[in-house]
Amino acid sequence: QVQLVESGGGLVKPGGSLRLSCAASINRFNIYVMGWYRQAPGKQRDLVATITGGGSTNYADSVKGRFTISRENAKNTVYLQMNSLKPEDTAVYYCSARLQLGTNSWGQGTQVTVSS
């Protein structure tokens, strides 16, 4: 059973930075594709970034150059470093985990609010 716990959300001003963390209770964490998704009020949940066990990454166009996903396999943890934050980045951010051909398991989400 996969358990994911996000932390690090909060309120930040435009142009600021936050780092989200996701601690995973998973056997063989290194074989899972980990990701971050976000959902703004009234909108669907969208992909932000993913990272494979080997470190290959994929980003939504809207965050390229501003966000960086990384993982520490020894700590079963995935991170999302968010820089140059914009009001449109405001959303609940969810951590995800899946095997290569599997479906996502989700954390409970952490709120990120970008506002002056």
C-alpha cells in the first residue's frame, strides 16, 4: 500500500519561492515514477512535473524554467522547488506515485497560495 504525505505549502508573494516535500511509504521507492500535480478551484487536476527512478524529468510548459522536481531515493522523498511564483500557481499540490504501467496513488495535498 502506498502512502504519500506532502508538506511545505503556504502563502508566498509573487516572485517568491517554496519547496514542497513528499515522504513516501513505499517498498522499492526507486522503481516508482513520482510526480506533482495541482488543482485550482473549479479546475481539473493537472500535471506539474514527474521524475523517474533514474532521474528523468518531465514538466508542464507553464512551469518550465521555474520549477524543479528532484528525489532522494535513500529517503523515499520527492521534492518540488518552485521559484518565481505567480498568482496563477495558486492551487492544491498533490504528490503522486505509480509504477511504469500503473495508475497514480495520491497524497492528501498541500495548499500553495501566491498573493501579495
